Amino acid sequence: MFVTINPPIQNSSGKHRLHDSENEPLAAIISIMRRTSFPPLIDSFGRVHTSLRLSVTDRCNIRCFYCMPEKGAEFVPKDNILSFEEIHRLARLLVQQGGVTDIRITGGEPLVRQQIPRLIEMLAEIESLEDLSLTTNGMLLAEQAQSLRQAGLKRLNISLDTLNATTFKKITRREGLEKTLQGIDAAIKCGFESVKLNTLAIKGVTEPEVTRLVRYALDRNVMLRFIEFMPLDADRAWQQDQVFTGDQLLSILQNEFGSVEAISRPDPSQPAEEFQVEQGRIGIIRSVTAPFCGACNRIRITADGAVRNCLFSASETPLRGLIRAGASDEDLLSSIRSCLAQKAKAHGINEDGFQPPDRPMYAIGG
């Protein structure tokens, strides 16, 4: 079979590259072609998409200011949320005919979705799926960690922005830090292949917490990743000067720990830069100051069944209506490919005229 990559990109030497980052997607294409007779999911910049972010709900049990309004959150009617069978169909299609190799379950808070271990079990059985993970705030994790692991979930990312109960309530507008910490401990005990902690880096909030959070993670032998604050809040209150940057984080870490050694990143699509700190590693995701759009390999499906080619995309392609009208797999995959063909070169946060997406984070899926 033939795979057409259109258009190729010229680098500074005048030679064609498959896209404009250091990542060479040819190996990914070859790997996909060995597993399936279908062409991979490639955008107009030659980026190969092998990672699916799959939202299962827009509901959440907390109200973080960087994601949701404190009151009056607007949720999709439950009848418009994809069923487990519809989710499974799209996931199977993207894995077996699109070359997707890893799926991350997101929300809202995915653990508020009833019977979520059953969906995990359904997805884990998809042939050729290599990795299955989930992002959670951890508040319901103590009760569900074991059943999620037994269902086939491999990895967990848990949000932990603070170890201070007062700050936790300020961020989330709810109580619950202790439940999150219990959920982290339960996940570690269950033996997931990986447990990572995600901390949003916000100026005026994160600075006092950096050292304590890092030591908390090192003590538990899990990786903590700092993520620069992005404009995805429902209140549209984000300002550039609220971003606590990766460089500022590194300055604090070097002052506290002395040696902070950068670790090479073999896969440019990996969003986090990793650093050796004492006997463990921490990550920094510079999504604002050093975005990794050139190597992006992600595609997203919202809880109500729309495919998005970027977290910050101004548009999306609805699939739910097609599914419920009896569309074929070929029709669905064609719609997904058309959506990817419109993917922009970068999210544009630092460009003049940038506009955040119409949907806030909880409605898109983390």
C-alpha cells in the first residue's frame, strides 16, 4: 500500500522532512503499517497521531478555578454522552484502523462515571492497544484503584496541586485533600505500571509548594510533573503573567536540591522534560513557554462524541450523530481524518490574536 504525506516540509538545508520538529515519524508509519492495512492518522504537517485522549464525562466532584466555574457549570445532557459501547467502537476503530497505540481516559473526573471499571475492561481487550491510562483528581481513587487495576488499567496520572488543605480548598472550592492523598497511596499499593502526579504551575500558588511537593513524590518513588498554567479556565480569567514558568521552577529546584540534571527525551511527542533530582525524577511541561506542538501525536474525543485535533482548536467534528444514524466505520474514520487535516501547526498561545477554545477544559477532556 502507499501512504501519501501531503505536504512535506522543507528544513533549513532545503531537504524535505515529514514535519518540522526533530521527530522523524517514518518509524511510526512503518510500525503502524506492520500492524494494520490502513494508513496512519497523519495531518498536513506530517505528524503521525498514535495517542488518543478520550473523555468519558464532563462532570466533576470539585470546581478547580483553572478548569470550571465555581457555580453554574453547564453539562452536556446525559443522553448526549457517549455510551460505553459507542466509546469502545470509536476506540477500536482508531486502534485497529488508525494506528492509535495508547488511550488515556479523561474527564471531567472520569471516576464519577458509573461502572468505569467495566469500560476499562472493554478497552483493555482491544487488540493492538499497547497502553491504557487514566487521569484523575484522586478523590474517588481509594475505593476504585484495585478494580481499575484488575480491569486492565496500566497507568495513572493524579492531579496534586498542593499539600496544604487551605490552598486545596482555594483551588478546588471544595474539601478533599485527604481523600486525594489516600487515593495516591492506594494507587501505589495496587502496583500500576506507573503513577505520576501532575501539579499545575500557577504564579502566586505554586512557589511555596514546589519543594514540599517534590519531596512528597520522591518519598513515594513516583514522578511529579509541573505543568505550566494554560488558558483553559471557564471564567476566561487566565493571564500570561500568571504562568509560573519552567525556568522559574528550575531555579527553585536548583537552589533547593543543588544538582538538577536534564535527562534526554528520546520521544519528542513526550510532553515532559525530565530532570534527575536526588534519587528520583521530576518533569516539567512547558506548554506555554516552550510548546511541543511540532511533535504532537494526540487526537481527542469529547464525552459527547466530538473529535478535536488540538486542545485549543477553534472547531471540532461531531461524531455522535453519525454513530447513532448508523454510519459505517469507513464514514467515521473519514470524518476523523478530515478533522486531522485541519490541524494547525501550533496552538498559538503566544501569538497575537490568540483566542482560547469555546469549551473550557472540563468540557474538552484533559
